[in-house]
Amino acid sequence: MRLVPTSTHIISVHAATDGSDVQKLVVERHEAPAKVKANKKVAFLFSHSNGFHKESLHPLIRRFIAHLRSLQEYDQTDITVIAWDARSHGDSARLNEGTFRESYRWVDNAMDTKQVIEEMGLDQGYDQLIGVGHSFGATSMLLLEFFFPKTFDGLCVTEPVLSDMIHDAEIREMLPTLASGKRRDEWPSRDECRKSLSRSKFFQLLHPEVFDNYVNYGMYETEKGTIKLKCPKECEYHVFKYYNYDTYVANLSLKLLKIPTHFIYALGSSFVSPEDAATVIDENREKITITFVEGSHMVPAETPELIIPEIMKTIARVNNERDTPLKSKL
């Protein structure tokens, strides 16, 4: 089920990126006002994975807002949640049809993240801004924090894609994710689409609400009357193909993090083994924490409720840092 936004906004992509003269982003604001007179305002920015869209995060967002509203300490807190579609995904892709560029990279999505923050006023008037990202969206948030430290007060990142080396082009061409460029992206009807995808082991793992949102809001009806993915498979393919330099930079930047950053990795991830994932904490033990949960790389879309306690851990760390007196410099 789609979470109806308080308001929907169309903004330009970041001015520093190619396509800024024509491309747009669709951004949704979800407001949960305080139960009584507010004395605090907090904001959360959610960013989706490659090939998905903002509605794939709605089941998680709905549960997260309900959880915060169940806590007495949030009775006097205005809560704002922002979710958006990357420029070649979801509703943004529909606006930008015919303007896609192969040059679009992870750093562009990082700069678009900054654009969303500024255009939606998340950088002013809030006591706290927490980023919650998954995969492509998570890596983009780490890149943004590297380019512009302390953009966020804290980050909760699930399965960010990180590289510890620059791979040869021949190796990159062997990535299984590049098969996205050849997958089916059009069906005669929405029912046929649902039946087709439900036979896939990948889609069988998704939470029913996420699967419904993918079929209902990740597709559009063409002029021929068929159903087609909003995110063109060619765009998903190019994001995967040109990952390496940006994910390498994101990995190197971990040691420079200046904010509490909580990593969530899935024990059944196809992107990184638990042994390799555990090493991220060695990059910056002061700022990085890590949790392993059951699931695959798509765990936020499989079991949304597993992510909520991890976001709460991030918030607690941010609050703890603010409450800790600064050490005197001797």
C-alpha cells in the first residue's frame, strides 16, 4: 500500500550535474505533527536502491513513523520524512524520459541528495536530520557526507555498495548485476506482470506490501496499453556498470566520517560476505557501528521491521554525542 504524502514536489536535479538544465526529481514530504505543542523538529531522508523507487520504502516508513509516534518522548516532536525518486527511477524517470544520459553516476545521485536536502529545507529549522539509505541510496549518502561533512547528524545505511579496489573493465563486465540490462521490462497487463514476477525467487523474497508497490507504482501504462517499468532497464544497467570509482571513493571516505554512522548488513547478502562487511568498523571505530540481520541484500524490502531498531540506534548515538560534554583541549 502506498503511503499518501502530505505534499509532492518537483525540483531540479543538482546544478553541478549533467542534465541539470532539463532533468527533475519527484520528492514527497510526509508529516507527522506532534501530539501536543511541539518543542522539537526532526527530519529523516530516505533514499532507495538502484532499480527501485520511493514507494518500495513506504512499508518501512509507515512502520517507522508509527513506532516513533508510539514513544512518549516523541509526543512533543514534529516528524518530517522525505522520500524521493532518483532521476532515472520511479516518477522522476517518467518526467525525465528522453533525457537520460549514460554519464549519470553515483556521485550525481549524491549531489541530487544534497539538492533534495536544500530544496526541502532539511538543512534549516530542524533539530536533527538523519539519513536512511539502502544500497545505491546508502552509498550516495556516504559520498555526500564525504564531499560535505556534517550534512547529516547521523546516517543509517543498509548494504551500501563499497569497493576496496578498482577492478579491471573485464572483471566489471562479468558482474551478475549487469544482467539487469537484458531482463524483461514490459508486460501485456498489470496482472500478467504480477504473475510473471511472482515466479521469480528474487521477488518472492520481497514483503507483500513492497511487491504490491513495485507492481502498482514501479510501472506505468504505455500508449500501447502495456505495463512497463518506470526505471528503464538501460538506466539500471548503467548505474551498475559505472559503480566502481564512486564506490571505491565511498569506501576510502569511511575513515573521514565525522558523524555517527550505523551500517546494517544482511547475513545472506549476495553483495558482500559478513566477514568482509565486518571490516568497515575498522575504518573508523569512533564513528562507525555495525549490525548483521537475517535476509538478503534487499532486506529493507523483505523485512522492513528489522530496520526500525537500527534507525533507533542511530538516533540514540546522535543524541548521545550531543549530550556528551566536549573534551577540553590541553
